[in-house]
Amino acid sequence: METITSILESISGVVWGPAMLVLLLGTGLYLTLGLRGMPIRRIGYGFRQILLGRRSEDEGEITPFQALATSLSATIGTGNIGGVATAIALGGPGAVFWMWMTALVGMATKYAEAVLAVKYREVDEDGRYVGGPMYYIKNGLGGHWKWLGTLFALFAMVAAFGIGNTVQANAVADVIETNMAVPAWLTGVVLAILVFLVIIGGIRRIAQVTEKLVPFMAVVYVVGALAIIIWNFTDVPGALAQIVTEAFSGSAATGGFAGAAVWAAIRFGVARGIFSNEAGLGSAPIAHAAARTNSPVRQGTIGMMGTFIDTIIICTMTALVIVLTGAWKTGESGAALTSMAFNDGIPGGNWVVTFGMIFFAFTTIVAWSYYGERCAEFLFGVKVIMPYRYLWVVLLVVGAVANLELIWLIADVLNALMAIPNLIALLALSGTVFAVTREYFAETGVDGPSA
């Protein structure tokens, strides 16, 4: 077992190494330039489309807003709480700046994913609208590339049982047992029942749940963070200056913090930024493909806002709390660091993080169940849907009580591998993305990529 673990750790170090980070960032930068910076320039337009997307009578399964809520429910989670804290602990406050940069180019990646997901989606045997990287690879690149889509679906289906199921169940069970003394097995059983009640209704019920839970949990978490930020308002300019300055100068050793060079700030900021918003991994377009819309571009402008909300807004809230309270100097890391920072900032602040972890993990579980299910359907057909849902629920109980070191490593490796087919497709189909974008903005008369 130790040998297998060691091998997987080595593979993980390679697949999540500098080459992957350059490929993810490079793809985002290339798409940003090809779109003439449209995703960044049209942030206001994206927010307007979110508001308009709460209702739609076009063909599809769920409203454009529900598609965004579902994709956000998968990304707003441990990355926003523990991932940001880890980036700061290992790379210093400067890592936050590089998370911002990752998000800004990642908006173009998410935009392109959503555009292609809607453009190349299909209707399955049961009348469901299905799509995602496996479909835009098959339908966009042609049948001779279907093997690449099959690889994506296989990697994503298996990775889902780790990153979207057992790991999340284990995190919920651990935080509840630590704070409320509830046995892990009991948490697993209750979680499995609640998840089953949601996913048995398919994407429509998942969307109905996420469109209510995601705004609620995000608002509660952000309000808690804002209370701390406002209380320390006079220190905010200094904290922001420190984030920008140390992005280029690194951090000196302070207290329990070991210090970090500029490269560490870049490395951990980029890596945790991608882990947080999943831009380029290919998961979010599976949800956007189900949207009731007749415009790939309009859904793309909604999809790109997921990265902005996740990283620029929510991750920044976490980062400012950690920097303003000085908790990052203690040597703590992960969710424990965020919990400590919130508790230092406001009385009972640790409960904001505790319940945030529970809600974030729950919505991640239901969203990833849909991602994995669609990938399984691509591989085996609609007959696999119900068995997949039952297996998903059973593994939640297993995940709540099991030692997941090996499962986490496998999921981590497959999570990186699923990005490769997706990024190849995004680059190969980038001309299509640029063309439909120019056409859309020319027809609507809205300032677009040709400006």
C-alpha cells in the first residue's frame, strides 16, 4: 500500500506540476487574447445576463441561472475555505494576487467551455439535454476524436467518486464529529439520505436545490467575512497593498511561517486558484449544457461569471480575513487556518466556517453526482443512470468513515488528467468560439471582442 501511495504521489506531482499549470494558464490567456479581453470587459453584462437568466422558455432542462448555480455549487467549497488558506500558508499573502490573475484568464476558459457545451449538446434517449467536453470533442472535432472524449468521460466519472463524493462526505463527517460529537457513520447515513432525495429527481431537482442553497450559503459566508473586514476597515488598504507587493517580492519568515519566495506565491496561488474555480477542468460545462437557452454565447457570459464569483469575490473575502487577523503567521494551514481567522475576527466565527463547510460540501456532492452521471451515460448509455445514483449514495456512507488517503490521491491524479482532453478541445475549437462570439455581439449591437 505504501508503494502504491508513493507512486501516486509522484504521478500527482507531475500531472499537477508546472507543465499543467502553464497549460491551464496558457489556454486561458490565449482565449482571453482571442476574445479581445471580452470576459473581463463584459463583467457587468455577465451580471445582467444572470439576472435575466432566472427565467427562460427556450429548449433545455433548467434555467440559465440554475445552470450557473449548479456549476457554482460544485466549485464553491473546500477550495474557498481551505484552499485559499493553504495558498497563503505556503506562498504568503502574495499568493492571493496570483489567484486573482488565474481567475481573470480563467473567465475566458469558463466562457469557452459553456459556449461549446451549448453549441454541441445532444438530446439523449430519455429526452434530456446532455453535453460537456465529451460531446464537444465528439461533435466539434469529429467522430475520429471520440476516443479523446471517452478518455475525459472515464477520468471524470472515476474522479467524481473521489473529489465529489467520498472526500466531501469525509470532510462533513469530520467537522461534525469534531464540533458536535456526532459519530461519523451517523453523519454518513443522514448525508446519504438527504443526497438521495435530491439526486433521484435528476438535474431539475438538483438545480431547484442549488439555486436556493448556493445564494444562501454564499451570502452567509460573505456577510460573516464582511463583518470582520468592516471591523478592520482601516487596515484593508494595507492588506491589499501587502497582497500586491508580496506577489512580486515574496514573504519573509514571520513567527511560525516558514517564508516564501516569489515562485512559491505564484505556484500556490495559481494551483489553488484553479482548484477553487475549476476553470479548464471541464466539469462546469456539463451543467451549462442543460440550460434552457438558444444562445451559446449568452450562456457563456453567464458561465464565465462563475469564476468571478468563486475566486474574485468569495476567495478574496477568505483571504482578507486571514491577512487582516494576522492568522496566516501562526503556522496553521487549510480549513483550520480559516476557522482560526474567522474566530479571531468575530465571536463564534468558527461556526461560520463549520456550517460553510457542511453546506458547501453538500452542494458539491449533489452537483458532482450529476457530472459523474452524465459521464457514465456517455460511456454506457442511459441504462447506467439509476445504478450510478444508488452507488453514489452508498459510497457517501463509506467515505464518511473510511481512510481516504489513497482515494484522494487517485482522484487528484484523474482530476488533472481529465483537464488534458478538455484543454486540447478548447484550443482546437477556439476558432469556433471566437466566430460565434463575434457574430453574437455584431447581431446584438453590444460591445464585444471586435471592439
